[in-house]
Amino acid sequence: MSNVQEYIDRNIKNFENELFELLRIPSVSTDSKRKGDVKKAAEFLINQLKKIGLDKVTLHETVGHPIITAEKTPYSDRPTVLIYGHYDVQPSDPDDLWDTPPFEPTVKKGRVYARGASDDKGQSFIHVKAIESYLKSGTELPVNVKFILEGEEEIGSPNLIPFIKENKELLKCDMVLISDTAMFGEDQPSITYGLRGLTYMEIHVKGPNRDLHSGIYGGTVENPANVLCDMIAKMKDNNGVIQVEGFYDDVEPLTSEMREAYEVLPFDEVEYKKNLNLKAIHGEKGYGTHERSSARPTLDVNGLWSGYQGEGAKTVLPAKAGAKVSMRLVPNQDPNKIAELFKKYVHSIAPDTVEVNVVSHHGGYPVVIDLDFYGLKAAAKAFEDIYQKEVLFTREGGSIPIVSDFKKVLGVNSILMGFGLTKDALHSPNESFSLKDFHRGIKTSARFFEVLTDFVEE
């Protein structure tokens, strides 16, 4: 065993405790009241990067939350890997559905439960500890490394793209390494080579100038909540086909080869339903569960509000109603075009008895990485050496908009080396992360840097 791998084994409990410190910081980027906590998480990471011996460790202030950069680039003739991660997290609500406090890390059956445990503090911290294991064990770092860590991923990274465009030389690299995805299954290493894009919208329906007595006005005044429900019902048909005109025009069709590749992936639908406590699977007719979850576009309501929601009854006809809607996109779909098509469709089905406003939030392009990329081959080798199991290559249904932006702005591919699992409950109560995979992840990351140069020469 190498000095680096021995260092990881000796220090894993320290690494876990440091991760727990980071998880205790409620760095919720979408909540303005948590701005100080987001900054606190950034400062924690700044101290970590300085402590392990990286150079040019810098906290860059933005109009939003800070961006962190650091590097160790001693070579002119070896690859440079840019490590990306985010230290902001989703809100913890509804807090009453958490079994343990969301910002007090709790270990149960080998998993740490806390908001951000898997998305993305636990996964991105893996690479910080891998680089530390080189620099603190007295082992030569095999390649050049750079870090870029942000605090706005969960709100669409509004300040990251301008920063990358303004700092191309600072971030110049041969590839980007990202751990913010999931393995195909427990003990089954996987590399994600495709991600869906995203368009996120918000609908506001306004009726009378105030909430009304539903007995006095019901039946004569249009109810915004009823209207909103009716419009949402018209967005998909009974076969799960999205009804927004033009929505599928640019969708890349699945070839027979693609569909055959999905069929050979191991999948237990009974266990899938059991894990979600579902009686049946639902989705677009004519496609399998894997295809629906990663290679077909979607439309889902993410939030819905209107009227009285307190305890007991209040007979009210609400003046307003609203919904948040996300659409996951596949190759060739443009998030900006989809946003405009969605707005047009919503207005086309809205009655003239209410006022409807549609707001576009953040979005991102889908991306598929060439499987012949040498960085992917090195990542597969590293996974197989540590997990002792052949790697699966998969497409994932989630979105990491920055992946396509790295390609557009810096001209480089990203390696999606995920260590999470679908059961980690990302964005949900009781989010968790396997400490075993935190440990193996650090070892895999370290091994990746070690073997990368072998694949450059191929």
C-alpha cells in the first residue's frame, strides 16, 4: 500500500470529524438570512486549503456568495485537473420530517445524516482530503491540481459563469473533476457521462384584489387556485407526454444501441418501489424506468401554494395562487427556448378571468461526455482498483449546469466521479452519506491522480 493510501487509513476519523464541522454550518444559499453562514462555510474551506499546503488560496467576493480558488501546479508537462464543488446546500425544510437535526451530523449504521452530507459537502470534501493525503504524507503530487468551490450552485450559480469567463487563465486546465452524482448502486462504482439540462419556472395567478368569503363569492368569482390546478393538469396527458407546443422538437431520439445499453444495466424494480414506498411506477409511456429518469425530458411541479393552510377550516376564496415548475432537458434542447415555449403555453391556456404571470428562474444545458476521453478511462481504472469491481457508465437525470459551461468557456470535459447513492435523499429530509464511501472516495480520488498520467501517453 502506498504512503498516500496509508495516510488516508490512518487519518480517516480526523477527516470525518472535519466533514462534520462543515456539515454543522447551515450554508443555505437561497435564504438571505443564512448569508453569514454561507460565508462561514467558505472560510472553513479556505482554512482547510491553506492548512493542507495549497498555493494561491483565495476567497473571491461576488455580489452573491463567495467563490474559492486554490492550486498546486508544479509541472509544465503534466495534466492539470480543476476540481469543482459547491459548499451551499438546499433548505432543510420541512424540518419536522427529519429524524435528527438537519445541521447536527448524526451517524447511524455507517451513514452520516445531515443536510449537505451527500450534496455536495461530503462528496467535494473527498478531493480536499485526497490532495491533503499527498501533500502531508510527503508524496509527490502526480499532476497539477486547481480548486474552484462555489456557494451558489443550489440557486443556479449566477455569479460563477461571469467569474469563469473573467478568469480563464487562472482556471486553465485539461479537465474538470466533479463529485456531485450517484453511483449506480451500493458497492457498484459508476461514472456518469451524461446529465440532463434544466429549465426552472414560476407561475403566479392573481384573481380578486383580496381573499374572499367562499360562500358569498364562490360561484361568481374565478378561483385562482382552481385555475392553477386546471392549467397544471393540462401540461401532461394521461400517457405522461408533455403538452407544451414545440417541447419535443429538438429532443435527441434514443437509438436502438442506446436502449440496449440501458437494458443491460442491473435494476431491481421491486426494490426501487420498496425504497420509495410506492405501489407502481409512473412515467412517459413507451420508455423504461432508466430511460425516463435520465434520457427523456420531464415536467414536474416542485411547489404549490394558495389560500388558507393553517389548522382547521377557513372558508376562503384565495386571491392568489402560485407554483414552481422544473423541466429536465435532454441533448439538443435549449433551456432558454423551452422557457419561452412554456410561457407561451401557460398564457394560451389561461382564462381571461385571472391575471397570469410566468417567471423564468435559472436553467442549464444537457451534456454528454465522449466515452473515449482519457480522463474517464483513468477515473474508471481508479474506481476499479479501490472498489475491486468493474465500473458502469451511466447517464443521470439530475442537472449540473456548470458542466456544459466548463465545456463552452474553458473548452474541457468534466469527469463526474460520484460517490453518492440514490437513497441519500438529496434535497429531502434525512439526507445522508455513506462513511464507507467517503473513505473509499478519498482513496479513489488519490488513485485517480496517480494513474492519470498513464492514460495521457496512450
